[in-house]
Amino acid sequence: MVELLLVAGVLVAMFVGYNIGGATTGVAFGPAVGAKVVSKLGAAALMSIFFFIGGWLIGPAVVETLGEGIIQEEGILTLETGIAILFFIGLALFIGNVFGVPASTSMTAVGAIAGLGLATGTLNWATMGEVVSWWIVAPVVAFWFSGVIGRYFYTRINAWVAISRRKTDLWVVDRSSRIPRIHAAEGTGRREITGSLIVVAIGCYMAFSSGASNVANAVAPLVGSRALEFEDGVLATFSNMEWGVIIAGVAVTIGAFTIARRTLETMGNEITNLPLTAAVVVMTISATITTLLSAIGIPVQLVIISTMSIIGLGWGRATRTTTVSDAVRGEKETAVSVGALTAEKEGETAPAIGEEEAEDIPRASDLFDPSTAGRVILIQNFVPVLATIGAYLTFRFVPIWAW
């Protein structure tokens, strides 16, 4: 019976990891795929590799928080309850992926485990308070960092990097000989190649930070219940924690190569025309905040941090229409628009602060599709709530659970 439950637990954990792979691959490599810098297949391969590296090196800290820190009483998080929690996480994330929206896996996982804690009266409010506090602080930090960069440094970065979107593939595979060779497409300059490689490198960094944060969302309930501890045989080669990381890595790989195609399409083409220079800034800031918080065991909502970074960068770009002294004296209005991210083309320098004209700033609708963005925001907030309510009602009222 125990073996059957363990197999079921691993399968459910892999289902969660499968959906994590589908959700986070689009966040990490959507801009690169949308710009024809890397194919969907290449994005899946890179996601798989760097997710595993991040999960192996940093992920265990977040696994401990979710598996041991949120529920303060031993014996509550068992293999049976772990399977149920993983089911709610996986179901909620699957709903998000069906709609092509990368939901916050960390918020979903914490919500499901918190539902168990509320139902049993064992929720560690101190740990939850710390986690929620960082959930509030991290997006604010992302906003202000991005805002400062948007106002003072974005134009310099944009002129230096000169990354542009392409309608054709950046790389071409030559199959005229026995050994296929990859080379740059016709008309591709060295600077464009360099900028495009930067986009891919940042995507790998995002995948690394995702592994650091999201491994716990797939396997923390199993690891916390000690279900993956083996005393002898080949299975004893790896520890309880290491088996959790391996299971999550395999599952995310499967998700990246299958269901991620839909989220890659959404994040790369449908939701935004975000310039690649802006995407590099947003992804770097988001991945850095996520990695640092994961290192201290805080599960982070990468999707929301990225969203706030985009808004902050746009706000910072928009404030370039006036200097600080003019704003204080009220002599010049600031036209704040998210569309300010596209105030100049990639590689083109912009006027100095205070000299940029507000009428040159595009409307927000020029940057993103409002209907798609609204759908994304709605589902991103609905998914964690669904997991929390489902877990609470199940553990509180279903008679098979006796506390």
C-alpha cells in the first residue's frame, strides 16, 4: 500500500512539475522565441538544463520552507496529504496553462499548503507573515529598480545593445552536407548576433532562477513527508532532497518540450510588443530578485515581479519628459505611460531628460494587447485562490481526513 501511494505521489508531483515547465518556459524564453532568436525546441532544451542547475544548487532552501516551515506540527504533512496538496497545485496550474497563462507557481503552492494549515489549525503564521511580507516588498523593489533604470540608464543600454525583433529566423541550418551546420541568416550583423545571444543568456538566467524557486512547488510536500528516503539499494544513492530535485527536473523537462509551446506563443507574440532591450532589463531584475530570495528560502512569485518590473521600466521611461526640479516646481507635467518603453527604436539614442517630448511617447495600447493582458492578470490571481480554497475545503470537510 505504501509503495502504491509513493508511486501515486511521484506521479502527481511530476504532473505539477510538468505544468511548471509549461508555465515558466514562456516567461524565461518567450521574448527570445518571439524575436526568432531561438526556436521553441531550443528554448525547451535550455529551460530543462538551467532549471535543473538552479534547483540543485539553490532549490533545497525553498523546499525546506514549504515542506517544513509553513506547517508547524509534525505528522500533518504526510504522504497522503502531500499527494492531495500536489493535486490542487497541479490542477490550478493546469488551468492556467490551458488558457496559455503562466500562473505564479509559488503563490499556488504556498496557498495549497496554507489551506492544509488553516484546516488543521497548524499554520505557522510567523513563516507565512515573512513569506507574504516578501511578496509585497519584492514587486515594489522590482518596480523602483526598473524605474531608475528606465529614467537614467535605459537609453544608454538601448544604444549599446541594439537588439531588434526579427520576422525571420536568426540562425539557419545548412543540411547540404552529412553534418548539419548552423550559421547566421543572410543580412544578420555581428552586433545583432551579440544582442540576440544576450537575450538567450538572460533567458538561461531566468530558467536558473525558476529552478531555484519552483523545484519546491513540485516536490516540497513529498520531501517534507520524508517519502523519498531510502535506506538501502540503488535508490539510496540519492538523499530525500536530491530525489525531489531530480523528479522535479525530469517533470519540468517534459512540460517544457510539450505544453510550453502554448505559453511561449502567448509570452512571445500575443501579449506584448516589448522591445528586447526592455525584456533584457526586466528579466535580469526579476531573475536576480528571485534567486536572492530563493537563497534565503523565500518562495517568490516570479510572474508578478516581472509584471511590476515592466510597469516600473515604463514609468521610468515616461518621466524622462521632465527633470526633477521642474516636477517639484510644477512647471512641466509628466506624461506617464507604459508605452514609453517604445519611445525610441533599438539602438537609437534619445534626448536628454527634460528634452523628450510627451507627444513622442506611444500609447499603452501600442505596447500590449489590453484584452490579453486583462485575461492574464485575472487568471494569475484566480489560480492561487483556487488552490487555497480547494485545499482548505477538502482537508476541513472531507471525512477521509481525521485530525
